[in-house]
Amino acid sequence: MGIPRERVAHGRLGEVGLLVPILLFVLLFALVPVALLFGGGWISGGGAAGLYDTVWREATNRASLSNSLEQGALSALVAFAVGYPAGIFLSRYAFPGRTVARTFLLLPFLLPTVVVVVGILDLFGPGGAISSELPILSWFGEGVPGIVLANLVFNVPLVVLYTALGCESASGDLEETSRTLGASPIRAYRDVWAAPSLSGAAVGVVLTFVFAALAFAPPIMICGPRCYTLEAQVYSLSSTFLEPTAASLLALAAVLILLVPIVVYVVLARRLQRRGSRGPIRPRRLSRSGWIGWAFAVEAGLVFSGIAIVLLTVLARSVWPVGGGPIGAGWSDLVASRTTATLGVPVANVIVNTFGFAAFAAAATFVLVLLAAFALRGRPRWEGGVSTYLFLPLLVSPVLLAFSLAEFWRPILGGESTVWVLIGASQAILALPFALQSLQVPLTGLSPAPSEAAQSLGASRWTAFGDADVPRVRNGILTAGLFAFAIGLGEFTATYFLYTPAFTTLSVAVYTLQRERFSDATAGAAALLLVVSLAVFAAVVALGTTREGDDA
């Protein structure tokens, strides 16, 4: 006894309708506001002539373009030089803790940008732990060198992971044949895995260029206006100089300029994905690899150590102030009256805001992603289109996203008292594509048999999905929510553009205190934000490990 075709067709049509909420959310809170912002700026600014005048004839705007290209290019080149050897080591050599090392490299993705910048300044800035002992190294705590160093903490792991992915897509059978015929390691590299490893590294390098060219926190915290990128200059024009037309035209120019590297990234990433793994890859034992392997190991160790030192310095600085202050001054100053006066709200309110916005973004993301995952179940052809659609807002900067939200939605919602809605919406927009991907991966690997059995007994597809599929991917669902929560916790750029003192978050508090030179309170706020982010990261890793164990 089967289910009537009319009922199946009607049910599947209804399921597709569950994609509407997530598509509509992105449309209304990202694509439409950005399009209207660009359109309004284009019309009021005089079209192409106005765009040219804004970008090229205004000296400060022209400088921000130059800064973006310079900082992006330098960060990309150094990230390749540092990350490529570490990526080769991670993929080509077997060593204890290899899985842990790969997991650790995901951490910078969830780190708040302001925390990393504070760590760089604690090491190399005025009175820094390293610059105090070796003043010549204070060069890394100021200007472009400091900005590039901060960018590297976030982006070197991208180059490492993509290089490793490229190496692992090489032909294992061809490499085995090459070894059997007595080819030297250099010959094997040239003939077997040089091209795929460089292809993978290129993906990470292009991403590094885009992220560094649009960097916001490092330029404004380390250098100031003379190092502003396009992202920072758009913020300055819109919020400081109150020139929304010029800001929208400069934002449009940033999108047009960076469209080329973004397209290059998409093409390279798809090629890398199509390569896949070609035969079993057998990493060499480090103990038998000779001096080349050990050289790669030392270089990779420096990469991991550098990231760890930055984070440990942030934690240590909150307990042991530079200059001999009282132990725990960072934490005690965080709740002092002068800190409250500077922020405009007590730190308890700041913490509540931070967790509240992140929870709001996580809840919205959870509901939208769960509905979308059900609608996409069994429709692999649709997954690519929906994923691309969700990634569209990431092609523009967080400042531009926040700028468009403020211009379009703030008047409609009733002004500054409703800013919390826009902050939560911006955080959810930035989290949606990653959350959906983290849920689709475990869903794709599920056997459809339990769900089909439930439907054969009369259950609807939704009921079968909830009873048979959801329990088997509960860790994936929690991971999606935690990803959204973590992104909300540390999001600074869009939040700083939108916030009012009543809606201050920890990331905004870190920047505000650092700008006012409250060094101990800055250390405490940065350490608190880092501790919470590390706890969320640990939960994500634990859930992923549990899921792998369950699948096994």
C-alpha cells in the first residue's frame, strides 16, 4: 500500500516552502538594504563620475584604497611564505598529535579580532612583554608591520589548511610509483604534488588578500587614520564625517575592486574541490624523513607557537600587568567605576548584551538552518544554489552590511532603541552559511533507511525527519548553533557600527577601553572574551569528536 502521488507532490511542494524563511531573511536584512544603499549613492553621487571623484580625487579615500591593496598584498605574501611549508608538513608527515594540530588551526576562525590585536599590542606595543626587553621588535607593534602581523594570526591557518587539502588531493598511487622507481623527494614534489599543493595554497592566499584588504580592527587599533583600509574609511565617512553618499560610493568601489579576487577564489576553490583525493595518501614518518622533514616540522611548530603565544599573552596580561601593577588588576579594573563611566554601562550589562546578541543570532540561525536543511534533504542539486545565495552577503564587508541596515531598517524600526534587532540580525547573516554547512555535512552522510521506514508507516516527511534524522545529527545541530553563537560573541565590525552605549558588547568594550588607554581594564575585557570564545570552541570540538565516534 503506497502513498498517493498527489499527496507526495503536494508534500514536497510544501517542503520547498520551508526555504522561504531563510531566503527572505537574507533578502530583507542583507541584499535589499545593500542594493538600495548602492543605488541611492549612485544616484545622489552623480553616477560613474561621482564614483571616480569619490575614490580617486579625494586624497584620504585614495590613500585607503592604497592601504587596502598594500596590506592585503603584504599579508598574502607573508602568509604564503609562512603557511605553505607548514601545510606541507601537516599533510605529508605523520607525527603524534596530527589531528589535534589540524583542529587547533580552526581556532583563529572563531577568535574575536579585537582579542588578537590586543595580544599583538601586549607583545610588541608600548610596554609590551617582548618590546620591553627587545625595543627593536617594537616595530611589530605599530603601523603596517603590526597590522600585517595581526592579519597573519587569522589567515596563516587558512593557507596551512588549504595547502594540506591540496597536497591530499594529489595522486597517492602516482606518488607510490614515483617512490618505487627511486625518485628523489624533490622529483616527487615536482612531478606529483607541487601543482595541487600550490593550487590549495593559492586559495588560502587569495582569501588572505581579501580579508586583509577589508580588515577593520587591526588598522584602527594599531595605526589609526593613516593606515585606514577601505573598510575603515567607509566607517569614518559614514559615522565620523557624516557623508553617507561618499561612504556608499566608496563601499561600492570596494566591492567592485575586490570582486576580481573573490571570483578567482571561487574558481580555485571549485577546482580544488573537484580534484578530491586520488588514491590513498601515505604520509611519511617524521622520524625517517631526514633534515627536510625536520625543517618543515620546526617551521610548523613556530606557526602553532606564535598563535598560542598571542592568546596566552592576553590571558597572562589580565593577571600580571606590565609595569608591576597588582596581580589581577585586569579583572579588578574591569568592574571599577571609571570603567563603567567610560563605557556608559556597567560591565555586567556589557556581558548580558554580548551573550544576549549572540544567543539571539544563534536562535535565529538555528531555526532558519533547521528548516532549510529539511527542505534540502534529498535535493543535492539545490544545495549549491542555496549555499551560494547565503554566501552573497559575505562578498560585502561587515561595515557595508551594518551601514545598509542602519540606513534602511533603523528608521523603519523606530530609531536607536531598536538597534539590538539589527545587531542580532547582522550576526545571524554572517553565521548562516557556516551553520548550514556544518549541519549539511552530517545530514549528507546519513542513511535514508530509518526515515523511509517511518514514512512507510504513515509518518509525514517532517515527522520522519524529526524522529529519525534529527536525533542522529543532534551534535551537528548543536555545532551549527555554537558556530553562530561564537561568531556573535566576537563580531566587532558590524556591531561597532550599529551599537549605542546601552548595547555595548565585550568586543566593543575592548576597543573603547584600549582607545581610552585603560590598559588593565582592556586586558581584563579581552581575557574574558577570549575565555568564553575558547569554551565555545572546546564545545564545538567535543561535539565534532563525538559525532565522528558515533559515525564510526
